[in-house]
Amino acid sequence: MKNSTLYTAAAFVLSFVSLNAQIHEKDFHACSGPYLGQPLPADSAAIFAPGLISTGVYERDLIVSPDGEEIFFGIFMNQIVTILSSRKVNGRWTEPAVLPFALDFEYGYFEPALTADGNRLFCCSTQPPPGEEPLPGYGHQNIWTAERTADRSWGELSCLGEHVNQPGFSTFFPSVTRDGSLYFTARDRRTGIMRIYKSLFSGGGYQQAAPLPETVNGAGTIYNAFIDPDERYLLACITDRDDSITPGRANYYIFFRDDRGRWSRPVNLGERVNFPGSGAIAQSVSPDGRYLFFASQQLDLRKDQPVSQEWLLKLHNAVRNGNSDIYWISADFLHELKTAADRE
């Protein structure tokens, strides 16, 4: 779940007029079509659904259901950490609602993932596993799962067993392949070392997880990895690398997997995604493979900006205010990176 909360100034200029333009009225009832009817991005990243999904609150962890009819995303508001979803009903998108199992704000619920049929959801939660006592903050981080109900809502969460949630580890950021295999991050609570693991789904349950090879886990401090459903590539957040766009900050990287199951070296996604001054947080790819979603913290600010209470309140309710917004971009450039990597 590793999460940067450092707000940095990006190379943007903000005026009071442009700040007003960043504030959008919510009108989900007017939204129809795929992706809330938003203009589709090309080769430049754009904020996804400003005023609807990206609102000035700290948002991240966006995923889209396999049929494209539901969008899930996470909100972090101080001690409230939860998952919301918007569904398309009768051709119109609904106001986002907190998932029914995440209504208890005593614990955090974040980092949703779905199976290929959309009928099983995974997420991370800070609630105590059965038989354990609650711990403050993020003392517990384990992967839980819920099933679709007859009304297309979600049932109660159940904690995955020790083959995934291994004793002595914090386990988070699940991602699922088409055959049900589960990729996730596990942090050793004693050493603090994080690695990406894989657990095969077999015989109706998850098998003992194993870490990915050092080609992946030895590439730096790695976390929050998204697996392509067909396991052709892995996207991850990595820090402690010399090729970071902003030294000291995590960047988004991609590993490519060949037909023999071997992973490539990490390839930096570049400034189209790794904005200067920002750090990598969480990412996913739409089920059709066409769009990359990612979270980024940008602060539109210039040093000579006159500051007033009115201006501060407007900034609080605008995108690019230093909190995490969700961006999207055409995923075509991932194929370009693959072609370049194959030539090396």
C-alpha cells in the first residue's frame, strides 16, 4: 500500500481564473457511455473525470470492471480510507457509493481488484483477521475477498488464508490474472523489505505464494504491482533507482514477460506518466488493454500567487491541489516500450 504524501510543485502556473476552471460540478445523471462519457485520452495524460472521480480529495486505485459497466476507486480522507463504485444503470452512471462491506470507517479498505468474470473482488483491509486483536493504523494489512450477490452488490469480506497472508508480513495491492492467479505485495514486518509475490489458484483455493525472481524483486524497492490479465507484463512502483525521473521518488515501471516466462529488466514509463516532482502511487490498465490509469500528486502553484481564504478554499476543492488525482492515457506507448526493449 506504500503511499507518498509529499506534495511538490509541478511546472504549472495557476491563476485565480484557471483555478475556477479546475472546479467542476458533479452531474452523474448526465453521464452516459463508456468511462462516464469522458473524452478518450491520446498519448498525453489527462485527469480522469474531473469533478466526478477526481475532485480534489485524495483519490487512487481506480479499476474498471471487465464489462466496463462499473468503476471502482479509493478515497483517502485522514482516517477514512474506503472504496467507492459507480455503476451504469439504464444507460446512466450512478453517484459513487461506498461498497457495502467498507461502510465501517473503523478500518481501512483499499486497492480493489477483480477476477476476469467480475464476480469476485479482492482488496486490502486493516481489520484484524479472525482470531486476532485490532492494531492501530496500518498494523494489519491483509488481502480479503468478497463475492457478487444476486443483486450485483457485494457480500461480506473473508480473509484469504496464510498461503497469501503469510505470518510476519503485511500483504496488500492484489492483482488478478485471467486464470485466477493472484499477484500482490508483501512487506516483511521485521526487515521492511517488500517483494512481489504470486499465488496460483488451484483446486478451489490459493496455493503457497512465491516471490517473483530477482529480475523483478531485485530492481529496487518495489510495491503496488498490476499484472496484465494474460501475464504479458507487470506494472509496478519502484524507488531507489538511478533512472528515476525525480531522484529519490518512486516511478512507474514495466516488466515484460516472454513466452518462456522470463521477465525483462524494468523499463521506466517516462515523463508521460512519471511527472517531474511526483511519485508513483498505484496503477491499472482497462480490461480491454487500451488505457492506463495511474495516480499522481500535482500542485498547480506559482510563487507570486496572492493567497486568500477564498483562494485556499477553491484550491481545496480543485484537482491538482497536491492531493492524488487519477489520470489516464492511451496504453499504446506500452507497446512502443516493448518494441524498444526487444531491440536491446
